[in-house]
Amino acid sequence: EFLTFSGNYLTPDAKNCYIIQPYIKWGPQKLQDITPNEQLDEAKALINTLPSWGVEDTITVPLETKDKKTLFKSGSLEKLRQVIRKNGNVNAVFINLGILKKAQIINLEKEFGVPILDRYRIVMQILKIHAVSKHAKLQVALAELYYLQRTTINETNFGKQELEKIRLMFQTREQKLKNAIKDLRAERTLLRNRRQKIDYPIIAVVGYTNAGKTSLIKALTGEEKLKPRNQLFATLDVTMHAGLLPSGLKVLYVDTVGFISDIPTNLIECFVATLEDAVLADVILHVEDISSSCFEFKRKHVLNTLQDLAKQTGTDQILNKIISVGNKCDLVLQNQDFGILKISSKTDVGLDVLRMKLEEGIMAHTNRRQIKIRVPTGSEDIRWLYKNSTVISEMPDEKNSQFVVADVIITHGKLQQFKHHFAP
């Protein structure tokens, strides 16, 4: 019943869009560190991510406020109406704002004669295409439900009894989805606990969408199966990838969904369970696209979102375990200084230095130590160390050939176990 109902609202055909980028010229609502044209570029990238969708034309339009019933001033509205109605190729208007009010959508559809799409609707459509795992599909389904609640619950063409039936259908659907997500969240917690028992350090790779996170993981791990795509939200499901640090220490890199600005809170909340893997990691590798003209804006958005997620998950002092790197340095001038390590996942520039920084971060945040331990040659002691720590080297003891000196990286807990089992 719900799927039949939602099909009337959530299965748009491919659109040829006229993109409007509204912007506040001054005052507290004016965005800092990003220009309207840079926002417009991201809007075009969003549309181009959708298969068979296209961009017919674009325009930036100044606003005094985002609260007007028609959004735009009368003069701007009339100009837009004439342009859009005269262009027979336009069959949708994408207004690049997070979420439009229901009244605004109704009024603008009357003016322009085509469907009005906001950022929520476009991002949700992209997420739906890229959702592969059961968890991702459930999260997208919840996002769709919130969108339907907002756009249909106050429609005047429903009678009182029909509205009550729709509300009950929404409540049932929401509870079902939340219960399923809760079960999967519990499974993720179990998997996380198992990883902790294995004792592999976790490095979460985060960043604004299309910053090159997956490409960097491929460069760091050499995993050929990884297929980076030049698209927004190419990665939606959290995936794990094994790698080695300079000492030989094994780590797991976690590839996460990309962040994006100006989307409603409940759309972000749908992905909190997925992003928990990021904020609970031992080290967070923040990948920044320094070739982007608005990378400062994107940096602030990612860091603010991480701090918000940390509060929701009860994680303190998240900022001190973040290592930031400037990716795509092959696309900028060599002498440009961004205040962070410059790397390129395409040319491998800076990756050796990055691996060393990651190792330093892991050592500091996982209570690991690098120490030398003297053990009998070929003994159970050395076999235990190979199994439970990272043995960097093993050299004969100069004073007694029946012993070796193992240079190891070991956690405090494992060191105590070793002492308990093998101490004389």
C-alpha cells in the first residue's frame, strides 16, 4: 500500500532541468567562503550524477529572504517565468536550496508550469540510485518517508478520513524502518566489537563528497577491486579495506559516505548509524579537495558535522584524532600553501609521509608502544608475539645466541598478557 502511494511522488522520470541558485546578498543569512557560482557548480554536479538527467540552463538570483511565498521578488519571478515557459526543453526546475516550503513549491509550480525540485529531493534521488546494501536502502527509505510526510500530509485533495489513513500508514512504515535500522545498528556494534578484539587499528576516511576518499584508500592499500567514480555520493555504504603502515602494522581503512552542505537535519540523521564508524575510529583521515575553489567552506562543513556526530554518539575530543590532508595537489600550483599535508592519490605524491603520520596517530590513540623484547630463539614466546603484535624485526642477541631481540609494536593490554604468560 505504501509503495503504491509513494510511487506517485518518488519515481520521477529523467528531467532536463533549469537550475536556479538563490543567494542572500547581505546579512546574517549570507553564506561565507562560497560564492553563488560555486554553489551553482555543485548543483550542476548533482544533476549530472543522475543517469539521463540534464542541465538545460542555469541562473543565480539574489534574495532578500528565503521566506517569501514565491521565494523570489515579483520582478525576478516574472523574468524567470517568461524564460522557463518559453523554453520547451525544460521539464523541471531545480532550486538549489536545502528544503523548500510546501507553499513555495505549489506557488512556483503554478508560475513555471513544471515540477519544482529542491536539494533534498535531488540528493535523495541520488542516494536511492547508489544504495546497494540493505542498511543503505533502509536509510534511503526513511529519508523518502520524511520527504513524503512533508509534501503530502497537508494536501487539500485528501479528505479527513483519507488523511488519517495516510498518517497511520506513515507511522507504521516509520516504525518498521526504524526497528529494522535499529537491528542493523546492533549488528554493526557487534562487528565493531569483534574488530576491536582482533585489535586492528581503524582509520576512518571522511570528507566532502567527491574529495577523492575512495581513490586515496586504493592508493594506500593497492586494492585493485576498488573502483573510484567521479560522482557525488559514489560511496554510500561503509566498506573496510586492509592496509599496512611503514612498520608493518596492519590497519583497516573505513570508506564512508561523503558529506554535503545544505541538506535537512533528518536526511543527515538517516545516516548517523553509518557515520558512527567514522567518529568511533582510532584515527580520522579528513580528505580535502584543495583544487576546489571553496575548499575552506567544505572543510568547515565537514568538521562541524563531525563534531555534531560526536555529540550524538557521546564521543569526546574528536578533533585531536583528525589528520587532514589536501588531495589533488597535482591540480594546484606547487608553491601554494594550504596549511596541511599536500598529497595526490593519482600521482602518489605525499603518500609515504601520510603513512608515517597515520602510524604516529595510531600509536598515540590506541595505547601502542614500540619496544624491544628479548626472548628464546624459536620459542613459544616469539610465536605469540608474531600472532599478537607487530614484529618489526628480529635480531640475534649479541651476548647470547640462544636468544633474539624482537622489535615490536604492541598494545598495553597485549603486553600485560605477554608478561603474564611468559615472564620468568
